[in-house]
Amino acid sequence: MIELDRVSKRFGPVVALDDLSFTVRPGHVTGFLGPNGAGKTTTMKIIIGLDAPTSGTALVNGRRYDRLIRPLHQVGTLLDATALHGGRSARLHLASIAQSNGIGRHRVAEVIRLTGLEAVADRRVKGYSLGMKQRLGLAAALLGDPPILMFDEPVNGLDTEGIGWIRQFFKTLAAQGRTVLVSSHLMSEMALTADHLIVIGRGKLLADMPTAQLIAANARHDVLVRSPRGIEFAGLLTARGATVTPEPDGAFVVTGLDAAGIGDLAAAHGIAVHALVPRQASLEDAYLDLTGESVDYHGTMPAAAPEPATPQGPAAPQGPAAPQGPATEGTPTR
């Protein structure tokens, strides 16, 4: 279990974490979300003793990380997959880490197999792709068979097969009763992977709840409707208390009334309905609703290119090109 109790962190005048408290419990894949600069990486570094909080405490299984003996047996982490010695092989890299924590070579071979690196284990790491480095970082995190695992953006560089594999791998680890904390910006992937979410913004806790509950509590739900008597039907829906928003293609979106209620109203008035599509908002929608005021960097869309100028009258007829005479003084020759 990971416990943060009123953790704050300042870097000079900048407040990176502001009285942050949460608990990550075993048996779940917990997603750790927040905009760029929210403080996710700082939080993870404090948990494993790479940084010290200005105030508050961060504990793993009831103890500070720097008080753990052979910490890899308690906590496995992957914070930066590229922090590797390029001249070493994966096997040598893992063996050196294992030796520092009294872990035998048989476990090195086991995590190489678990992460699918057997074919490249004796190749120098500098030739690895980012996805292969992610797998190596995962292998290092698993070396001590720890009950607590933390991963920062672990799917970066993985292909589709690798993302699916790591998603199921995390679920398996959680099902074994481990504490699994995963930071990611990929909302679609978190929706499939995490069953609990912790969301922070500007160093403050914004949400700590099951994924489904977060979507239901913070996201929009609506119904897309198409009907040949759309204007008439929209008036009936508005009179019933629903909100109707027209779409460019002639359809309209209804909020405040579910699909069953819309269908019943259409049937009662003999109105044909060609489409009735309930739309449940995604985790991305819920996340954007929740963190909209916590985003520090807002981009803008590029301006549309101006329309080309239209000639005011017919173009003058073009005669044959005049023959080129000799170059005059001051005119460069080719």
C-alpha cells in the first residue's frame, strides 16, 4: 500500500505539490492522471525517496522508502525507460541491479522471459527501440517480485501488441494482490486498464474514485436523434424539459431525457425516428471536465489560410514572350 499524507513540495516560489493526500490500495490497477506539470512525476519521486517533500509523509507499506532494507523486494518502479547504460546488455544491466539487492541470476532469467526480451537479452541496450527499453524497465521493476509497483508512462514506444500485453500484465499483477500505480496521458488506455483513478491538478487532489464512478460523475451523457419531422420533434422534447442542440447534418443531440423516454415520446405522437443513439461520454471527456481549470498550457488552432484573391476583370491576353536580349549593365548573367 502507498500512503501520502498532506505532502507538499516547493521548488523555490513554485508549488509542485499542495497538501496532497491519497492511498493506493492493493488488488487494483490505479491510474494516476493529471495535466502536464500537475506533479505526477514529483509525487512518484517522493514516494521512492528520489526527492524529499517540503512537508508531509509518503509511506510504502507503512515505512519511508529510505528506511527499507533491500527496497527492490518491496517496491518496483519504472520512471524513465531511457536511463540506461547503452554499452551494457539487458542481461548485464539486470544482473547488476539484482546483485545490489541480493537477487539471484535465476530471477534475472525469469523476468527476461516474462517481458519477452529473451531474443535480445545479450544485445547492447544502445541498439534497443524505446519499446524494448520499456520492457527492460518493466523487467527491472519486477526483479525483487515486489508487492508494490509504480510505472510512469509505461506504454510509450510500445506497438499495439505490446500495449495490449502490458495492459493484461498489469491486471494480472493486481489480481495477485499487488499495489499497481500507473501514470499515463493516454485516456483511452487508462479506461481499459485502470479500475481506480487518482487525478491531480496543480499539485492538488481532484478525484480519487473508481473509473466508472468518475465517468458517471463528471462526464456528459446525451442521445443523438434523427427524424424527418425533426423541428416538430425538437419542440416536443423541449416542452418535456429536455435540451436540444442541432447538429450540422440535420440531426440533433438531446440531454435531460434518456433514449427510452425519447422513443416513447416519438411513438406517442406518431413521429418516425431514423436514429436514436445513446452516447456515453468517455474517460477523456470526464478527465477534461475535471481538469479544465488546472491546465497550464493552452494551445490555439492555426488560422485558416486566406482565400486567394479573385481577379476583378478578365485577364489581359498574353502575347508571346519577348526574346531575351543581351544582359545590360547591373543585370546578373547566368
